[in-house]
Amino acid sequence: MLLLVALPTPSLGQESPSARIKSYLATLGKAKTLNEVKPYFSKEFWSYTYAPLLDTSAKEQAQLLAETAKDLKGFVVKGETIKGNKASVSIADDKGQASPLPMVKENGVWVIDMEPVADPGEDDDN
């Protein structure tokens, strides 16, 4: 009797949130256009932050990406917390100061998301 077993292979959809951030940081350092980093952002984040800049020149896009890469140089992933389709990745700068980076799973892939905005009707003391 022959038994065939399908073993999962690593793919983009199976990357952990931490792995996606590491991939983003590596891509950012080489990117020349905003579209090269688009796969790392949620639709909402992209629409709000970068989509309005797509009309800028290739030179301006490359400069923005280079400045962003410079700002994030030395950042390392320290850990992650996953709750369903949402995650938070802790990234630390070269001085060890950690910051949470919100992520969401869209179409089976972890992407950087916007910070949740508190509902104006919510009371934090409850």
C-alpha cells in the first residue's frame, strides 16, 4: 500500500508576523518605488498613508523609501503576539527601545496595519 502525505511548504501565506516584518525591513532597504513595499501593508494603511503619494516622481518615491529605511536602520524584531487575525510585533531600535507594530491578516497574509482608533464613545475607565 502506498500512502501519500501532503506536507505544507513554506509560502508567503504561512509567514509569521515577525517574518513579514523582517522581510519588509530587508525589502525597504532595496526598494525604489512605493509599489515594491505595497504587499507589506493593509489596504486601509496603504490607502491612508502611501496611495496618495503614488503620483510623486520615481525620484521622490525612492527618496522617501531611502529616508524610511534610514529611520528604521538597526531595528530588530523582538517578539510577536497573535490573537486570531490580528497581531502585534515588537520591534526595537538600536538603543533597545521597543515599539509595538500592529498587523492584520488579509487574504491569508500578515500585513502592517494602522493603530486602532478608539471609539469616541468608549470610556477607557470601564
